[in-house]
Amino acid sequence: MRSSEIAITGICAALYAVIGLLTSFGLSLGGVAFWPAVVIPSIFAVLFGPWVGGIGAAIGIFIRDIMYHGDPLLSLSAGVTSNFAMCFLIGYFSRTNLSRKKLGFGVIIGGIIIVVGILLPTVLLPTESLLFTGLTTSEIIALLTLVVIASILAVVIIFAFKKEWRNFSVGALIGQGVGATIVAIAVWIYSNLFFSPNGYFKSPIPSSFVPLVFVWTVATEIPFVLVLGPPIIKACYRAFPSRTFSQKIEKKAT
């Protein structure tokens, strides 16, 4: 990484930590917060490359977690790893030339994973789901399905009318899927190993809710990435027209 990219990584981390603290609104499921701030490192990943976005996201979420719950091990196992993987993949796919067939395949796989994640915990385990979330099966399906449908429609619209954002949308789906999987599994393992009356997890999270935590993570993050990401990135490119945003910054620094 060049010196300018290291500095930009620090800016990304700082923005992510601060905005994350201000926009979670105290909402969470299974210890995973409502997280619209994910759009910040996603934008940095596209503008400056996967390493800047991935490392900036990892450092930023670690700072936020320490300020929020003060458990570094939980942050390192769930937050840091998932955020790095997610934003790195978004940056990687955004800069990769993919064929129409691969793009379509990526969207289909992402949609199947999300739909299965909704159906497994809510339909197959209705009683446990009600006890854990306080919501009935129909309420959970209705709420999460609306968010998922909105996300998939956003991708379809991007495919149809905004060709320049096709790679970004697929990267967002794949990155979010990988990141949410890491979060769901890591939080479940951690809650079963380190729960205590005075800890962040008062009781262990049952394994049956790993899919539900996965869907919550995707459904509360990807709409912000798909809706807010493209216009902000486009505005940045207009302000600094060049092949890559990071190259423009490097030229100004030298």
C-alpha cells in the first residue's frame, strides 16, 4: 500500500467507527447491530481498492466495538474478520470484469442463500423463533422478505439500467453473504463459550438461530450499500474524474 492509501485507510476507519456508533440506534438481533454504516467502507473499497476498504472496515469496526461493548476478543472473532472479508470482496468484484453469465449466477446464488436463511429458522422452528425474537413466524417472514425483495429489486434495476454498477451489485451480494456468514457463526460460537451474567451475552445463542442472525445481518446492511453506494461513488468520480480515484489522490499528494 502506498502512503496515501495508508492515510485514506485511517480516514475510512475513523469515519466507520464514528458513524457506526451514531447510526445503530441501539437495535440488534443476537448481538448483531442494525448497521447502515457499512456503506462507508464499501465506498472506500470501490474508490481506493479492496485493501483500503477491507483494512479500514476491520480497524473501524474494532474501534466501534471497543467503545460500545469493550470486548476485543468478540470484535476480533466476529466483527473484524467479517468486515474485512465483506469490504475486500466488494472492492475486488467492483474492479473485476465479469461476464453476464457470471453476474447472473452470482445474483441467483445470493438470492437463494438469503431466502433459505429466512425459511429455515422461521418455518422449521416457529416456537423457538418466537421465544428468541418475540415475533411470530409470519411477522418475521413478512419483515425480512420485504427487505430482501427490495434488495433483489435494486440489483435487478441496476442490471437493467445501470450497467456500470453491475459488478458492484454482485460484489455487494457476495461480500455481504460471506460477511454475514462469518458474523452468524462467530457470534454463535462466542456466545456459547463466553456467556455470563455480567458479559455481553447473558446466555448462549442456540445454533438454530445462526440462519436468522445471517439474514438479519444481510437485510439490515445490503439495502444501504446498494441504494446509497452508487450515487456517492458517482459523485466522487465526478469531483475527481480519473480511471481510479486512488490514482488521482496519489498524483495530488506528489
